[in-house]
Amino acid sequence: MGNPVAHSLSPKIHSLFAAQTGESIHYQSILVGLDDFSPALLRFRDRGGKGLNITVPFKLEACATCDHLSDRASRAAAVNTIWFDAQGKVHGDNTDGVGLVTDITENHGIPIRGRQVLVLGAGGAVQGILGPILEQAPGRLVIANRTVARARALREKFTGAEQLSACGFVELRGESFDIVINGTAASLDAEVPDIPEDIFSPGALSYDLMYSSSATAFQAWSREHGAAACLDGLGML
């Protein structure tokens, strides 16, 4: 479920997983009206649906709708995976963070520990990845968002994380980072966040949580401005 959702490769990917493991499933994308998420979720359940993945912009609302949350979904206050138990209760989990960290550190062999990390955006996707990134002990983790208040409010959810700070895009001038993660929805509109062109340290990684059949706008921009490696969110998915 999402809005937009037509771009999602999840139906193809999960159908292939099911074929490999002998599961009988029907998995499809569902476009949901921006004000209709909770009713749509319950209609899906009442028609016999077993579970869903949730994408932008509903991850925060999905969390609020759940009856039970996994520990990592509770820490993130965002949900991207839902299933229903025999009593119809709604269970939520968040796999975004573990997917991102696994893709960066294991699939690509790039350490996060001790690195200077910048995350762009302050929505549900970003909430889901901050905890797992912090568990990797980066040297510094900065949340930057166009609306500074949202970045700072998100920072306050992670009390005790001394290496975590928040700012606006303008405050990034003169800064550089080893890992820059785009958690905004700008790539859906083929746009790039308004950040400095010299944001990448030598050898830096650029990572866009969005994915596309070709390079996302953020990947293309990152290549033009000095990123040594440019990845999209397909590995996280």
C-alpha cells in the first residue's frame, strides 16, 4: 500500500520469492488515497488479506494503526510490514533499517562504524533507519531536512545518542560526509534535495532509499558531484 505505488517492484520480487520457496500467494500493489489508509487497511483484512508492506507516505500512520509492534517498529515509530493474527489484530514491524545496514555493510562491504553519516529527510523512512544506523556506531550522524523543526523533533526521539544531531539544508554548507543517504521522496519527482554540491568526502558513498530501473536523480547528481559509489534502495528492499 502506498501513494504513489505503481513504481514498486515488490509484487514481482515477492512473487519470485514465493515461487522459489513453494508459497502460494497473491501479491499486488494497492494505491491508497491520502486520507484513506486506515479504512483501506481494515478493508483488506476483512476481505481475507494476510499481510502487507507499507510504503510512502503511510509508514507513520501504519504504526499508529497497529495493535502490536515489534521492538524495532516501536523504536522507529514507523511500520513498513503488517500482518493479521487469528483474532484480526494488526501487528507491525519495520525492516527498513536492517535492510539498509545489511546492504551497505554486507552486500557492499562498506563499514558505517566511525564514519560521518548524513541522512536527508525526516519522514517515516528515515525514522525506520536511524536506530539500526546508530547501532553501527557512526562517528557522527546528522539528520538534515528542509523543515528544520521536523529534523529536530526526530532527533529528540533518540535520547542518549550523543553523535546524533539535526539541522536544515542551509546549515550543511562547509560540511562533508563519508555516507550520504537520501531519505526524501524527491527522487519520485526526479528532483534532488537542495544540498551543497561539495557534500561528499573523498571516497564517499551516496545511497538513495528510492530505486528505479535507471539511475535515480539523486544517484546521477551524486556521480556528478564526487561520490565514489552510488547505490539505490533496491538492495535494502
